[in-house]
Amino acid sequence: MLQKVAVCGGLIAIGGAIFFTEKIQGNFRQQEYFRKSMKLLRQYGPAVESLGEPIRTKHLDLGDTQKNRVDGFKARITIPVKGPNGLGTLHSWASRETVHDSWEVDRLDIELTKTGQKWTFFKSSRNENSS
């Protein structure tokens, strides 16, 4: 009997952990900086050609605070992506002036797993005008 209770408790704990992990991942995917970054990637021809369509996201490594960190004004996220033709990583930098402003994507880099190539394909003109 005690063994059954322990197994059930373990399954509930694992299920809860999976649920909350998925919820946190889903919350990231709903953020404006995430959605805008993915939209720009899906509009970028060389990425679409290399990865294929549809381009989907994989789970963010939320434990890596060097590659994934967000405060109220700056977001730096690394999004694993996949398509029918391959895997890659979208590196995104976004910012806003106040918490009431919309997030603006500042820069996007794409890294292709198959070739190891990495390049910047988007830079905001907003940053160039403010210099």
C-alpha cells in the first residue's frame, strides 16, 4: 500500500512539473518580443530556405540566464527552432523605453546547426537613429 502511495505521489509530482514547465514555455511564446522575433524569422528567405516550412520553436533553456534573460526593459533570448530541413537557433535582442511601451526587436541572429553558420539578419534602424 505504501509503495502505491509513493508511486502515485511521484507521478503527480512529475505531472505537475511537466505542466508548469509547459505553462512557463507557453508564457514565453506569448510575449511580444518572442512573437515579433519569430515573425521576422519566418519572413527571412534564407532561413526559410535552410530550415524549410513550417518553422517551429523548441523549448527555451530557461536555466541558461546568459542566453535567456528578461527584465522590464531588455530581453535577450535564444530560441531553438526547427523546420523539415534542419535545426537552428534564433538569437534575439529586444528592448523598450518604459514598461508601457511595446517591445521592439533590436537585433536577430540566425545560427544553422547543420553548417554552424551564424549571421545577423536584422538590426533595428531605431538604434541607429538614436546614436
